[in-house]
Amino acid sequence: MSAPADDRLIVALDVPNALEGLQMAERLGDAVSFYKIGLGMLTGGGLALANELKSDHGKRIFLDMKLFDIGATIEAAVGGLSQFDLDFLTVHGDPHVVRAAAQAKRDMKILAVTILTSLDRADLDAGLMVPGDIKDLVQTRAARALEAGADGVIASPQEAALIRALPEAAGKLIVTPGVRPAGAALGDQKRVMTPREAVAAGADHIVVGRPIHAAADPRAAAQAILSELI
């Protein structure tokens, strides 16, 4: 019997629909045990895929919805999603959102989004975000989200060490997108590190999508990333 897959690697199934997602999971086989299903696949059968991967294939599931709304609506949405036996669910890191999600979450972990890894200071200026260095803003948003009841945070690997140093982060999860193997194209990410660097900085899980699902041999690509984590 093969050893269980290292669940520090979460593979983002950023493909158009559930059929392609299932096919990719079958190609990856027992090399990968944890998958992220995002908003882009919601209308392509994403929840059905989450249920199938969980119930029929024993995979862990991270549903990346980045929910944001008034508290009552967040409670209703998170309560409804709890029926799918998910492992992780993302919400925006605003304290009122996190508090509502934590109230309704049941067994899944609520991860708070700090600042999207595709954004830089110019993007924040365009969105009228308060002045300041991105790393400082991420650290502050992370602290407030964790105080509000988040089980962990989503942040770029470049901010992982700062968040891990927070008193509020003791025993909490740090999940990092914006991870690219050495030499890989950055795509739409602007604040990146390699898998090994991200884990060394304090990440519990790394999220990798395109470098795996766009590879000629996705399983080999996943295994190469996992070898960096040893």
C-alpha cells in the first residue's frame, strides 16, 4: 500500500467544469489528497464535484468562495454549505463576515482572505484602500480576522512569516496561494514564493493550480512540488 499523500499540497482545480476536474483528479490519483474548488467552477458543477471527490474518492476539499455579505446572509450561506462535509471554506477577512461564518460553520475550517495575492499597492490605491505597505495591511487584517474567530487565513507566502509571528496565529492555519515552482510562469500572481520557501515561512498548506493542471504530466508536476516540501 502506498503512503498517504502529503496534504500540505492543495491542487486548485481551476478548470471549466466538474467533468474536467474529475478527470484531472483521476490523472493525479493518489499523489494528491487535497483539492481546491473555486468560484469559477460554481456554475460548472463545482459543488457536485466537491461531494464526489469527498465521498467517493476520500479527498479533502477546500471550497474557495471568498464570501462577503451582511452577517445574516453569511450565516445562511455557510450553514447551507456545511451539508457538503467540506474541510476549508474561504470568506473575506472583514471581522463581521468572519464572526458570522464562525457562528454557522459546524465542522469545517473558516479561512479568512486578507488581501488577494494578485493585487499590489497600485490595485489597492485604485480600490480606495487605506495607505500603507501591503505586508503591514495583511498582518493587521489577519490579526483582526483571527480575533473574530477565523480558523486560519489565506495570505501570500511573502506575508506568512509575519502572520505566523502574531500571538493570534498560535494554533491557526496559514494557507498560501501565490506559490510557483522555481522557473514557473507567474501568471496572474504578483506576490510569490517557491513551495519550499512558503512552507519555511510558516505556511501549513500551499495552493498550486496552473503549474500542475497545465503540465504535460500533471502527476509528475505534483510529485516534483511535493519533493520540494520534504
